[in-house]
Amino acid sequence: MAAEQFDQRITQAASMGKIGLVQAIRDMQCGFPLDFSDEYLHGLTLERLRHLYLALLMFAGPQPQAEPRSV
């Protein structure tokens, strides 16, 4: 992922709410399996969800541009 695109994703993640981040993590296409239950993801704090989302972006590779969800 290009640095500019990653910067855009960081900005986007900062404006997303908990439900939007959970959905973004669920929609993420990775070259490895993601096995997070809904219960686990919904139990995380907003900051932990942002951290997880950004960590996944670093290792997942290129992603289609997602629309921000602030719900």
C-alpha cells in the first residue's frame, strides 16, 4: 500500500465509529484468515479496533477504497 493511501486510511479510521470499524475489519480481504468473532470485535474499545484495523491494513495488502462509516 502506498504511503499516501495508508495516510488516507489512517485519517478515515480516525473518523469511523465502532460499528464502521467492525464492518471494515469484516470486509477486509487478506491473504490470511481472519477469525474474529462478532462478540470479540464488539467487546473491543474504539481505540483497540482502530489499532487492529490499521495493523491489518499494514499486512493485508491493497484494499478497495472503502466509504467511511461513522455509526
